[in-house]
Amino acid sequence: MDEPASSRQPQRPPSSPAEPASAPLRGIERIGIPRPLVWGFVGVLIYMIGDGVEISYLTDYLQQPDGGGLAGEQATFATVTIYGVAVMVASWLSGTLSAIWGPRRVMWLGAAWWVVFEAIFLFAAIPTQNFAFIVTVYGIRGFAYPLFAFAFLVWVQTTSHERMRGSAAGWFWFAFTGGLPTLGAGVAALAVGPLGLSLYDTLILSMVLVAIGGALGSFACREPNGLKPIADESVQNPTSYRRLLEGVDILWRDRRVLAGGLTRIVNTAPQYGFFAMFPFTLGNAGGNDGFLSVAQIATLTALTYGSNIAANLFFGVFGDYFGWRRTVTIFGCLGCAAATPLWYFAAVSTESFAITIAMGCLYGVLLAGFVPLSALMPSMVQHKDKGAALAILNFGAGGAAFVGPVVVTLFYPLVGGGGVALIFSGLYLAVAALSTRLKDPSDPAEKRAAAVAEAA
């Protein structure tokens, strides 16, 4: 039986498959983008733009007579509940399958899966207006984007120079959130508005974009480690499907991974919760006498995400200097613990659209303080466990989309919007305490502390 990962010195591969760890960073790598994976970042951006096209209108479209013809609760069930379960499962599989097949093969699967099941959804399921058929096909399609995007995150974190992993994570989340929902929603608005496309034709456009991004990410990147299982000499059979269990048993073999997974769930859970709650608390949904229109809430969402996209790059680079764990704890956990209630109570007390936007952007910026977690999680474990650690991290990303709305559903009727905001703040404080356990010698802050101690 293996000894706990926390009690032994992890076996680390070279910082880069092509260069020694001491080699200076050159060219595009100086800003945190691994040179062999450049086209992967471009592919993820285009793929997620295509995936994000539907985010602003699919639920409504499925209720229209020329759409799916579904009832409101049926459309919500299809686009939120079933799709969310598929995303959660696939988020975990993206790490564990990458450990067995290599991340590039998982990206191939995610690209092909999306296009095939979207074609069935558009050309077979929607015309039938059959609830079971539509829900089944759309739910199955939900497995696709985590397999593609999060497998690329695994590829980035297992091949990047150790000293640039935080920056590389920042660029990944820049590409991911830049596509979903930001530019995806923008492409939808442009297509339906100035270009005059129908909603159905816009969905076909999204499939074309995903196919282009999937092809770039899957085939333009030639980095050789992408086709190799994530393993080292301690793994006797790296392609065994028994390694799928490593994405689960690592939770008790190394409790730091469990702490990191819980931190990742709380990371964006309030984000999903707020945007499920704001139409009813700040807007006019459900007969509420809110001060924001539907268009203003959409603008608030876009600007909040926009501030987060820019900050993802900053905190990725900043974490490589300030320290990964310190950045997550101070700016991510504690920063969001303060910004969450500040955003809500400033909005409802002033009823000012400008102030609401300003507080939303503050939250979006501080939310990016969690970016170095993507570098820290795989660095804490042995090389053979990196896929498992990233599987837990990715599962947390998918789980956040569930936990946030569930908290709103359970507690909003009991404590109202203000109470929910305080609960979210309390969750951030709880994971701030958990995050103090996320220590590893490869963390830039830990390296500096060790060097100072050795010099003394």
C-alpha cells in the first residue's frame, strides 16, 4: 500500500520536457504561455466562444413553438439540471482519463463529442419537440466541453515550467472565461442582431466555431507529452482503467487535495448563485419590484465577467511571485468573503446601477485570486497523481455550478437575499482556513522562505 503523498518527497519531472528548469524563459513564455501549447490556448478560446453562444437564450428558445416547444420547467431542467450533472461528471473524467490516455486524446474526444451530439440535438431532437429526446441528447452533449477544456488544463499544468505554472493557469482561465460566457454571448448578440440570423441558425454557427476551436486545440498542438499517460516509473501499468479510482482515493491519501477540491467548489459557487438570484432580488422576475431591467442585469453579468477575465492574467503572474497559496488565501478567499456581502448590500441599499457594477467588478477581480489554485493542486502531489489532483480540481469547477444555485434555492426563502450573501461570505471564510493547508515546496513563497532559512 502506498504511503501518504504528504509524507514523502514527490518525484517531479523536469519543469519542461524540452529545456532544463534553469533555462531562461524566452519569447512568448516570458508572459506565461508555454510555447508548444500556443495553439491550444487559441483553440480553447474559440471552442468556448462556440459553447457560450447559447448561454443567453437557449432556455427561452426551447420554449418557443419553433424551438423545442417545451414548458418552462422542462427547458430549465434540460439546460441546468441534466446538463449540470453531465458537466460535473465530465470535469472529473477530464483529469482521470488524461492520466490514462494523455490529455491530447481526451481533447480529441471532447471536440468530436460536442460536434456529433450538437448535430443530433439540432437536426434530430429539436424538430421532434420530444422532451425526453431533447433532454437526453443535450445532457449527453454536456460531457463534451469539460473533456476538451479541462484536459487542456491538465496538459498545461503537467508540461509547463514550474516557475510559470501560475501564469499559464491565468492564461487558461483567460481563454476559458473569455469564451464562456463573455465572447460567446457577444457573438450571439451580434448574430441575432446586426447579422439577422435566426436563433436556430445561431446554434449552427456555434457548432462551426466549436469545430474550428476543437480542430486547433486537438491537432495544431504537437507537444509530445500530450499523447502520453501522466505517470512516472512508480506506475506499473499507466494505461490501466483502474487508475480511474485514483481520482477518488487521493482524497484520503492526501487530505490537501480534498481541501483544494472544496476550495475550488466555493471559488465560483457564489458567482453562479448570485446570477441565479439577482433577477429575483435586483430585477423584476417573479413580480419583484427590483431596480434593474433585464438588459441591465445582462450588462452587469458581462462587466463582472469582463473584469474577472483581465484579472485572471494578473493574478496568474502575480501568484508566481507572491506565492500561490498566499494569493488564493488572501485575495481569493478573504477578498471574496468581504466583496460578496459588500456587492449585494451596496446594490440593494443604494439602488444605483453604477455602484452595483463597481461592486460586481470588484468581486470579479478578487475572484481571480483563486487562479493559482490550478498551479498549486497538481504541484502538491507526485507526478503519477497529477491527473487525479486535477480531476478533483476540475470536479470542483463543475460542482460550483450546482452548489451556488442550490444554496439560493434552500436558503433564499428562509433568510432572503441578504442572508444568502452572508452565507456565501461564510463559505469563503471557511475555505480560507482550509486553504492554509495547501502548502508545497514548489510554491514560490515557500521556495523563498526556504532560501532565507538556509541562508540564515
